[in-house]
Amino acid sequence: MLKLIFRTVAFLVFVMLASASIASAQGVSAYFGLGSATNSAGTDAGCPSKQLFDNVTGACEPAPTMGGVFGVFGADFMIFPHFGVNAQYAFRFAQADYLPQGGLNVRPGFYDFNAVFQPGPSESRIVPVIEGGVGGAKLSLYFNQQECAVPSICSNFSQQVATANHFQLHGAVGVKLYVKSDIFIKPQFDAHWVRNLNQQYGRNFVPMYSVAVGYTFGRR
């Protein structure tokens, strides 16, 4: 996961630097922030409400909800003064309990590619942002186990055992608040509609709230 994050960041930096001459005319922005995505607990057939069946224990367990701290990073490339494209990736920093009695954890992530509309003067200190596009959601499942050589000396092991990938539709509204000519703070609300996510959680709709800090190249 960390290797993927570092490679993606390096790629975005490379794209922005390679586009520097174009950016002076249209504008390229990069941002990174923190937020949280939420979802309710699901229910498996044959289990009580808000419980999932655990194949490891052979019993139903309380179902997880989505939450925790997410990292969000992305980049905008404005092809025209008010229209452009965007790529964004949001991921949960730490593993969360999924079926803890069976030792199963989960780390969700969302990636999307969007069209961007920024109404109003581009040189304004307050720039609204509207996004819409498609992407995917990835749930990485980890098996966690503790092994003890002696009762007082134990080690924890975590191994990725499966992934669940889903198509998603994405939309977002936010605003870039420029604290300097080229540095901005960006509060944003994202709406993810993820097909078949109700197989792991309670619903397909995932709202996300975040605040990011970014830099715009070529802003006048």
C-alpha cells in the first residue's frame, strides 16, 4: 500500500513538473489532506440484523461500519480557464476491524478521475470547485494473528489475503480558499456511489468529508 502511494505521488509530481510550461497559461493544482468516509453496518442472509457471517469462525459477528482517518491527495489540470480534469485517491491510513473474532481487518480506498468545473474568476481568492467522474473502490482484507513463543513474548503478523474491487461513480463540491496567491485550503464534500459495496457494508453510498492544503502552479 505504501509503495503504491509513493509511486502515485511521484507520478503526480512528475506530471505537474512536465506540465509546468502549460501550467503557466492554464493552471495545475496539487493537494493533500485529511478526512473521513462513512458507511453503515451490513447484514448477511441468515444472520441477525447488522451481522456478517465469518467463514473462519463459522458464526455471525457484528458487522463493521466505515470511518476513521483517511488521507486524500489529488491534482487538477485546468485545460480551459473554467474546465479541466482531476485525479484523486483517498485511503484509510490504518487497518480497521472487519471480522475481529476471525482475525480479519480491512483497509478501504477510493480512486476517481473527474471532469472539473471552476466557476467564477480564476484569480479570485475564493474558487468554487465542482467535480464529476468515475473510478473504483478497493477493499484490502488482512488476516491478523498473534504468535507467542512464550506467554510473555508475542509477535503480531498481518498478511493481505484478499481484495474486493468495485466500480464507482463520483461527485464532489468544494472550494479553494487562497491564503496566498498560489497556496490554498480546500474543504470538500465527496459522494461515492459504489456498485455492490452493500456486500461488505450497509449501503452503496459513501459520503466523505475532507480538508486539504494545496498549491497552484501558474496562478496569476
